[in-house]
Amino acid sequence: MTPFESSIESLKQLITFDSVSSRSNRAISDWVSERLETLGFTIEQTSYLDQAGIEKTNVLAKREPISKTNNLVSGSESLASDLNGVAYFCHTDVVPTRGWNGPGDDPFCPKLVDNRIYGRGSCDMKGSLAAMMAAAAEVDHTDQRQPLWIVCTADEEVGFIGAKQLVAESPGYQEIISQQPLGLIGEPTNLNVVHAHKGIIGFKITSIGKAAHSSTKHGINANRKMVPLLQKLLEINERTESESNYHDDRFDPPTLSWNFGCNDGCTAINITPDLSTAWLSLRPMPEIDGSDLISELYSCASELGLKVEQCGQGPPMWISPDTKGIRELSELTGSTPRTVCYGTDGGELHALKERVVYGPGDIAQAHTTDEWIALEQIEMGSQSFCQILRKWCC
């Protein structure tokens, strides 16, 4: 079976696991662990309970060279890179499936149509994992001279929680840091080398009133305090768009992408709303984090008597495009290093000196109601991952 055929079969199986972030990813984690064990990997699983008390699992698989003598370089031979192997990172959770309108009624039943595989997670990012597993199977273990890690985290889609847990508690991750391999975050980039991305941070703002019949004076409309806060958010939004000190032209768009909304949950026009909530998100950049604007949010909310809660955060990632690993990967793949505006687990893995986001699939297909990945991307991805492993591990 070719790497392409192997990756297609693995992807079909991976899609069948309902690993939406609100549910446990134990089943898919066990399946991946079993497959990697057959390829010579040793497995570390670390589990935790999310805020809803649901078990989540990270998988850290490592394949060492068969013999320590394989690490010896004799005569005029030299290793292809100063980096100590490859550490590939992906996530096994997927976004919800509400409104699914892809081929078939079941987003967890893969469908092959017009050279595309449809299914939740096909692009983001089970296709990438399938391609890497196929590459690991294709590269002869006896040729391996440096270690290979395949790391699968939970809860990336809901705040990079699995990656945070991995960094804090995984002995295997500490070993990765001590050896400093090439860190490959396999998110969909159309196989373009990405050396930097924005982060994300979110907030929930709550106003409490008192419900009553709207014809009386007994109610307190929770929206009355919320309206000035929304006006403040709008004013800040306009500043982030117009003031150059909040712009970084290395990204497109170059702004903090200040975004907000409001909901009072009112079910009838004759009820005085007793609860109004607003939300805010922004995407910090490596040198512009918007902390002064966030302080303005807290100050305004405090004056109005509103409660502010932070509800998720992921830092930006910036690795110089001139680092050795990124230069070599760019040369190997024929890709010019670039930036993107979405976030990945890579922001949490800051102790890895050489990180790059690189994987098959188009981010435009991620999170869509008919998510798919092109077969061509799977084939090219498995081939490219084979090249990467042969260069940095063999």
C-alpha cells in the first residue's frame, strides 16, 4: 500500500470518531495509540477532566532509532540538520456539526466525492494526522537516526486546553524540549510554510437586571447598563481599524480583529430583560497585544457595575523566517515563509525554538458545514511528510 492509499484509509477511519470538543476524545486517542504502537512508537497518554467533567486525552508517541549506534556519524558523513529529529503536533478534537450539509446526512461518515473526502475534521485536522502516520509507516525504522514524535492534543478548538495541559504535565513533552527537534504543527496551510500567526483572547461581560412585566415599573432592564459598554466596544473597534499603532502589516488583515456581540435572551416583548451578556474577542499579534484596550474594557465595565470574565486565550507565535529549520523546510518544499491570522497549538509550545505550521488542506474548508479535503492535498502531504522525516530523522 502506498503512503497515499494508507493515508486515505486512515483518514476515513479517523473521521468516524465523533470527537467534537464537548465530548471525550478517548476513543480516537486509543485508536491512534494502537496504530502508532504497531509502527514502533512508545506511547504516553495523559488525561484530564474538562470543565464539564468529561475525560480528555493527549497522546505523545515517540519512535527512537532502533540502535543508539545509529546516531553515530562516521567519516565525512554529517547529519542533514542540527535539529534533533521531528516533533509533529496535531489535535484530535473537532468543531460541532450543526447545520451539516455535506454529502450524506452523517458528518462522521466519510464520503468520497469529486476527488474530495467530506466529513467533520477531514481538513482540520485529521487529514494531516493520517498523512503523517502514513509517512511514519513508509520511512524505514532501520534508517532512522534521530527521534520522531507524533503528539495529538485534545481541546485545541476550545482554547488550546490540551496543549496547555501537555506543557504543564507531560514528562514526554519535557523530553522534547530538552532535545529541541523541529516542531511541526500540522494544521492546514495548503503545504505552505507558516512561521508566525496571531493569538486569540475572549471575554464575556454580564449585566444583571430584574425581570417583570414590561407594563410595570418593577423591572430593571439589564440592557440599560450594557448599551454604554457596547458603545465603548464600538469606539475601540474603530480605533483599532484607523490607528496605525494597532496595525502590523506583516499580517493580513493587519489589525487586532476586534469583534463583539450581545444577547439578552428575551423571549417576549412584554418582559423586562433581567440578563444581558456581551462577548468580545481579539487576535493579539507578537508585538501588539491590545492590553491597553483590554484595560479600557475592564475600567468601563467596572464603572457600569458589569462583570467581566476571560473565556479563553491562546498566544501568538513568531519564529523568525531566517532560522535554520524554517530556511531548510522552505528550500525542501519550495515554499516562501508566510504568516496567517488564525491560531494553533504552536502558540503554547513556546519552549520549542524551531516551530513551523505546515500541513495539507485549506484553512478555508475548516469549520464549514460541508468540510472536505482534496485528495491531491492528502497525496502531496504524505509525500512531503516523508521527505521531512527522511531529512530530519534519517
